[in-house]
Amino acid sequence: MDPLNLIKILPKAELHLHIEGSFEPELMFEIAQRNKVSTRFKSVEEVREAYNFHNLQSFLDIYYEGANVLIHERDFYDLTMAYLKKCQEDNVVHTEIFFDPQTHTSRGISFETVFKGIQGALLDAKKEWGMSSHLIMCFLRHLSEEDAFKTLKESLPYKEHIIAVGLDSSELGHPPTKFERVFKAARDEGFLTVAHAGEEGPVSYIKEALDLLKVSRIDHGVRSLEDDELVERLAKEKMPLTVCPLSNIKLCVFKKLADHNLKKLLDRGVLVTINSDDPAYFGGYMNENFSQTAIALNLSQAEIKLLAINSFTASFLPGATKESWVEKINQLSL
Ligand code: ADE
Ligand code: ZN
């Protein structure tokens, strides 16, 4: 089967998606207008032209700016529903969504407003087309440990609906050690943990995320290939990496997709998954990430199928549900 058709028909789970990063300029303009918030951009085209990044920080500056127009529960609902519809188009049947409460609470928007808006859309997608989802609350690592503790406390009334905590934002200079205590407190409250590590940051950050934050997955982790022993450990422990190929190109982690190390990681037995990270900013949702990567790295049908299987294996779905999706994939006549 042609790889692009195969990608379309495979059910997939997305495990690395920042809801604020799915904010398309058209919706941003619509919400800015209805909230009477002015932006420095005059048109959708002008916004898109500004999406030229040279590293993670140059992206983050504009990403936080875009999020400023989100004020009401309905705004968070619309943002989330727009992403979930993209999932439906791409045959993403399960998603584990990151949200950054501090981006909003620091502007005076309540945790409750953010949570209820996102959760409302997740419940409607479940009801309307049976899509499943989990929420992962990220701490912004450029902010203090104290601020993270405050956010953890604010999340406790909703903890039944948040499966894990994560760590995102500016990686360099903000190692996992900075958040060791707040991650311990989160685990004691019953949260699973994940962390961005080894996107721009060194291999030592990946090791700290594993050993100090006790993560269940590493987000990105592409720099792990610099350390043979670490690669062996990741493979042996079946530690998933949530890799985001188009993001890595847009943020200049690799020069071009053909240079991406995803296939090398797969060849070394690492549990790699494909994800879109911030699709509105990086030029593509799930199938676009799969398709462009499959073409650039000349992935085989078996490798494409394995990536779809890995997306369920690495998810936080119950064991029986994971198995049933894997079985469905194995039964597809390709
Ligand atoms: N926040 C949104 N996208 C991110 C990324 N790729 N790395 C770190 N923080 C982020
Ligand atoms: Zn990310």
C-alpha cells in the first residue's frame, strides 16, 4: 500500500501536543476580535509570516504572545475542539494533551476557566465520536519551583481528570533538578510524570528526568543518541520518546527532515512515537508529521505500522485498551 494511504487508515494516538500550540491564526483573530483584545498583527498572513524560528526560545516568545487572547472558558473550549476535529480527520483516536496553566493564571485567568474549557471539549468529543483523551499539566520550567508548587496546589481539585504532570518551556539553563521536589509532591498526589528533555538540552537532562523526576516518557529526547549507554537503557527499559519531527525542523534541532535521527532510534530498539507538538506553528498535524517523515527517511510499511503501534503502547491508556488497538492495527489488511 502507498505509505500515505497507510498512514491515513492507521488508528493513532498522539502523546505530545501542547493545546496552546494548536492555536491557528484564523481562530486567534476570531477570538481576539470577540474579546476586544488587540494584537500587534494586522492579518492572518502577517501572523504566519512571523513563524520563522531559529531556536526554541524564538518560538516560545510568539507562542506565549498568541495565548494572550484566550480569556473565557469558551475560548479554551473552541481551541480544544478545533484540535480534536483535526484528530478526527487524521484518524487520531486517542490524545494526551499538554496544557500550560501558568501561561494563563499569570494573566489573571483562573485555573478553573482553563480546565473547564478544555475538559468540556474533551467530553463532547468522547460523546460525539468516541474519541478518548487524557490531560497532562505542564510546569513552565523558566518559572520558579515555588510557582510550580502553587500550580500543583491549584490543580488538586481537578486531579482525578489530570493523568500526569510534565515540564516544558525554555530547556537550556532549567534542568530537571530544579523541579525534583515538586515532581515528588505530584507523584505523591497520584500523578504520573513526563518531561521535555534532550530537545535542545544535553543528555544529562534526559538522565535527570529519568532518575530524579521518575518519568514514564521522555518528550523529544532526540539528543539521547549522543550517548550509547543511554540509548541502550532507553531500549531496555522500553522508555518511550515522544518525537516531534516537524517541530525539530522548524526549531532547527535538525537542518532537514532527511537528517532526523528517528529511524536510527527505531533501529536501536527505542520505543519511538511520532507527534505534532505545536502543529499550528510547525506546519502540520499528526498525518503530516507521519507522511513527511516516512518520505524523508524512507520508512518501510512495517516501520510505519510500528510507529502507530508504539503510540498506543506508550500511552497512558489501560492495558486492555492498548492491546485492543494494537490488535486492530495488526488485523488491518495492508
Ligand atoms: N512548549 C510548547 N512547545 C514546546 C517545545 N517544543 N519545547 C518546550 N516547550 C514547549
Ligand atoms: Zn513539546
